Amino acid sequence: MPVQTRDISSKDDSFPYIFEQNVSVPLHTCEEGLIRVNLYRPHDSEAGVKYPVLVTYGPYGKDVHYENFRKASFDEVNPDHKSVHSAWETPDPAWWTKSGYIIVRADERGIGQSPGVLDTMSRSTSEAFCDVIEWAADQPWSNGKVGLLGISYYAGTQWRVAARNPRGLAAIIPWEGMSDYYRDRCRHGGILSNSFIDVWWHGQVIVNQYGRPRPSNSFVPPTIEGQLAEKELLDNLRDQTVDNVTNEFTDQEYYASREYTLEDIQVPLLSVANWGGILLHLRGNVEGYAHAGSKIKYLRFITGRHDLPFYQDEEARLQKSFLDAFLKNKDDRGWTIPGKLAPVSVILREGDVGFNSVEKERQYLRRDELAWPLSNTVYTKYYLLPNKTMTSNPSEIELRQKDYLSWKTMKDAPWSTRVIPGRPPVRDFAKQSKVGMIQFKTAPFSRRTEFTGHVTANLHVCIPSSQEGNVPTDIDIFVTVRHLDITDKEIFYTGTAGDPVPVTKGWLRCSLRKIKSEHPNHRPYLPHRDYFSTDVQPLVPDTVYPVVVEIWPTNVVVSPGNSLVFEIAGADTQGSGIFTHDHPLDRPNNVFEGRNELRFGVGDSNYLTMPIIPSE
């Protein structure tokens, strides 16, 4: 029998704000009946003063302090955004209540003190989030306007709930958060991104399940109403590490039930994308902005780790300004006036400033733009040549049909694990075997050249039947764009976990190469794939297949004398960090292990399409 829920709320006004813990929010969307939230209210809200409300809803535990969750990160957070109630990836109550807001922090369904089935990013949990927003809008201390603000998961949930248009929702700021569960997070180009999901699920989510026993040294408070039996815990759980392996296609119920329509989003939107988030969030923020139906929407690019910029003074002031405009009718910049502000703000990654250094990255310049993709983009083909160079000059192409280059799927790659204190382990690919990749290099650039926008690769691939050992029946393609300085040293950028990452990456499972050009989301610079089970196209040995690889959007400014490298590999390479794709059930040896070929002199050649932004 499940535990019986009851009123377990409490109130404490000894802080600079009123702190109410474990307030029950009744639900209308599921049988469990409630979500429990913590409230952080200015003191005068008790006397009838009404405030706008910021709501967060997620799986990391509303009562888990940031310092206990990720101490090394908390130690680096802007001191102005630290308090006794700070929590990972969410707005700090002390700063925001002082700024005239009420914070509602919810334990997601099946998490912490909220009973129910734990099924992250599902339709049912998004519906529960919708109920929490409408409840917050109706409370006597609320001015009726609700905003959403948070990082990563707390951003990903915003897209979904905003598409349901809950009553009272007035504006959202999804800060580095995926908008497409399948393409951004779970299956890059159809390939399972398992390693991060495994670390995330076991280290940050399952430990917070409602009713789960907590070890004495756990940073997660025990469920007040007691533990559930093991069978009930299992019945109340949809395990992402299992579901994402057993479900491969978007037309299966697991993924299909998580679909929603970005065009249904109507509220004002500020989407914040990080150029370094090349394996999890970047694509989602760009595509979320592109497809949201909001009449007022903005896209802002940043750099740095995913955990710190959110709390920096400049960014916090920007968040407050945007939310003030739509939740308080106090517009100090012109957010509410269409056309007053440039809708797109890009930051230019120019020069070698190193990585994981907030101060050094302040050297990057910012520029306003009127559209995304940038209106003056010149999509330029860089042709791949058998001598492992690439050129934008078509006259240099002399290809024969018998020309080819080969690479192997790298199994059991000789990487090691590098541990950064306070963060998940990162794989070090420094000693990775070169037989598992092909690299093409441009000549040194003669002048400063900016690339900003979407990237694609058109390739002609083949599985040769004549090879030693296993003959593959499918090809997983892993591509990377790298930037080398004048001495051929690679220039790295800051990745999600503070690790060194290249310019950008892309992936494709070739049996899922089918493009749906008639789909409204298909664009010449970004091919659309449905990834349906009916889209599978088997590969036959010795047959050449043209494929188009989607590569995530990027920005890089190449200085004179520097060069670019385009890399094709059979597995993850440097820059993947904890976001690797190596699950044995998704990439079995008998299907993928072996030699693949890039064929020349067929079709319209092999080339990388890069978005050049002309100099003024």
C-alpha cells in the first residue's frame, strides 16, 4: 500500500524572506493528487502585497542545498547569489525576493516530497507542472503573473509546459535547456548518448525518488511520510537508462508521448544558448527559439561552463530586466516593444583565450543581430580531397571514382578518465588511435574569417565487403570541426563541465539517413529527419550511400594563419567528455565494428558546408 499523504507544511519568517516548506499543490491531471513546493516570499506579502512568481520544477530535490549537491561549483558561484536556500541550477531565493519576486520551487512528480510516478520529461509530469503554475498564479500573494527561470533540466521543462499555455504564465527564460528530447539529448543523429544519461540518472535523479531509503550520509532528506516497499518503488519508476536503450525511434510510444509543438508557445521568450554546449543543450535553445510561436522572442548566446554564467552580475541583471518587463510592467530596455531590441545577440569566439576561465572569456566581443540564422550568411562549401585537405576553391578538385579513404570503428579506445573535483569524470582522448578517424585540414586562412550558424556535411560512404574480420552492416558517423592556430596547436573552448572542447560536433546513424524534405522544419542548412522505425534503410556492402550529417550550430572566428580541421570518426573523439555514445546494445560489435570508406568522384563530391559571415 502506498503511504498516505498529509499536510506536512511549515513556515519560518526568521530569514530575510518568509520560508514555507512542503506546501501541497493539488493536481487535476493525475491520481496522486499533489505536488509539494517550497515558497520564498518577501515579508510584506503576508500583509497583502502581491508579487510576481518564479517557478522551478525538477528532479534534484527542492530541499537539497547547492553546496551539498555540487560543492566545487557552489564555491565559484557569484557570492551575491548564495544563501542558505541556494539550489543547483535554480534562482537564489535571497537575491530574487530582495528583487521583488516570490520563488516557488517544486519537487517534480515522484521526487523528494512529491508522491507519484517518477517519469522525467514525460507528458504526465509536464501536466503536473502546468497545475503548479496555475496554482501559483491564483494565490493571494501573487499578482497573477508567473515566470519560469532555470538552467538545464529547469530550462528543458519550460519549453514543454509553455506549449500548454497554463493560465498566468507570462514569460520564460530557458537557460541552456534542450527543447527536443530525442535529438538534443537522448539520440544524437539516431545514436544513443548513454554515458551522460547514466551518470545523471544514478547520481542526481534516482537518489531523490519519493519513498526511497536514504543512507545516513545522504545529502537528500528522507521522505517525511516514510519509505515505500521495493516493489512500489519499481512500480513508480520509469528508468531513463533502460527506456532510452529499448526505445530507438520517435514513433515508439516512449518518445512519441513526449512530443509537443514548439509553435504552441505564445509567451515572451528569452532563450539563452551556450556555444560550448555542443553535446546537450545548444541545439535545443537555437531550435526552440527558431520554432516558438511567441510574437516577442529573443536568442542570446553565451560562453563558459553551464553552471556559472547564470549567476554572474550581467546575466542576472538581464534576467531581472526581462522578467520585470513582462511580470511587473517595468520595461527599462524595450523588451515589450517589437523591434526595439535586436532579437539575437551573439558572442564572438575570437582568439585563443584558453578554456574554463570566466575572466579571459570576457575578451570575447558581443554583437546584436536582426535574425537567426544571420541574414548575411554565405553558406560555403569546403570540399574534402583524398590528400586529406579541404578547399573552398572548386577549381582545385580533381577526383577519381577509385579514390577513397577509410576509417575503422574504434572499439575499446585507449582513453583514460580525468577527474575534475566536484564534477563527473571526464574521458581523456589524448591517446586515441588515429586509425579510427580521417582528418581534413584547410590551408592557413589568408584573412580573418567568421563562421556563425549551422553546419552540415555531405558525404559518400561505403562498407567494403573485402576486409579482415567482421563486415559491418551499419555505419555510425562522428564528425568534429576543430580550430588550429598558426603553429597547428588546437584552440579549445569551454565545454559544459569546464572541459576543453572543439568548435562543434555532429553525428549520424547511416541506416537512419532518410531526410524528410517536405517537413516544415526542414531547411537547406538543417536537414529534418523523423527518425521513425519505418525510416530505417539498411546498408548493403560495396554500395555507396550519400548522407547528410547535421552538425550543431557554432561560432568561431579564424585568424589569418590559422586553419580548420574536419574530422570523420567511427566513435567518440576528444571533446566528448562525459557525453559518449558507447552502449553495447545500441552499438553492438557485429553491426558496427570494422572498416568504412569515404568514396570520392561520385555524386556531388564530399564537402562541409560552413556559414561564413562577411566582414563589413
